[in-house]
Amino acid sequence: MPNVAVLDMTGKNVGEVTLSDTIFGIEPNAVVMHMAVVNYLANQRQGTQSTLTRSEVSGGGRKPWRQKGTGHARQGSIRSPQWRHGGIALGPKPRDYYYNLNKKVKRLALKSALSDKVLSDALIVLDELKVEEFSTKTVVNCLDALKVGKKTLIVLADNSAFKVKSASNIPGVKTAQINTINTYDVINADTLVVVRDAVAKLEEVYA
């Protein structure tokens, strides 16, 4: 079982926690993680892109010149795709990119991502994130003391408005709860900061 040091908000080592092998100690599956990331990004797409076909652009109701005898190539409409301001041939239209992944695949991908953070020493267990008011400075000082990377994901055990909003306007910092954590955010973060209470809940939910 992997052992990780527990740090307080000043960066001081205050103990050690033993992480579950089934969540933080498996062999990372790169293929499954890739599937989860592609699925997440596809589901974020709004699918509102749209181009106009030749039947939707204005004009072009008249044949530009007679069929034969002009020396030009034959043309039926000035709104054909080869004309300036013509319609787009085979262009994108609004569509839904959403699709589901198997629940077991999602869980394996998340466990793989968490285990990969442990293997790369990019996971920090925080003893407690104590924010009793809306204070961005408190979270900034804490992250500076922990010496995190440019992009950091903070996993919280509760949905405290003080904690979430205090971290929300720090560039590169994102918060997540047990029910909102996903593989993409874990992989995308340089450093994963997990509050100690959240470790127990993660192991309880995903074991």
C-alpha cells in the first residue's frame, strides 16, 4: 500500500496516511484513461457549429450565362460551392457529440489517473483546508507553502462555498468534490491536492 506524507496548510509534515491499493495503487491503464479523456472532451462540445449549403445562401436563382457558346465552363448557379459567397459543400451542421462510457471503464480510468499521480509524486494529502471566510489569499498562501504546480486540482470532502469560491479565481486552480471528480481534471492537473477527509470518502465510494 502506498504511503503519502500528510501536510498542513503551512507545508509542514504532520503525519502519514496509507492509501488504498485498489484506488491509488493499481497499474495505470493508459488506453482506458485516453478513452475517458476523449469521452469527457466530446461531451463538453456544444455542437452548435453550422455552415450554409447552396440552398441556404441568398441569390443564385438565375443561371449566370447560357449553357453553350460563351467560352466559359457551364454554370447553373452563382451560389454553387466553387463560387465566391457560394454555399459550403459537406460543411458541419449542428449535432450532438454526447456519448456514454461503461461505468466500469470510467471507474478504472479514474483509479488509473489517481494511481499515476501517486507514482509520479504529484499527489499531496492536505491535513485540513481551513477557510472560514471568502479569502483567496488564504488558499494562495496554502498552495504556495505546498509548492504545487501551475495547474492544481483540489479535491474537497464537502461543498463549502468559502473553499470553492476562495479558490475559483486563482489561475490554474480548480476544485472538485467526490461526486464531481473526473479523469480529465486529474490528468490535466500538475498537482493533485486531496484533503484528508476526501481520501477516506474516495476510498469508500470507489473501492
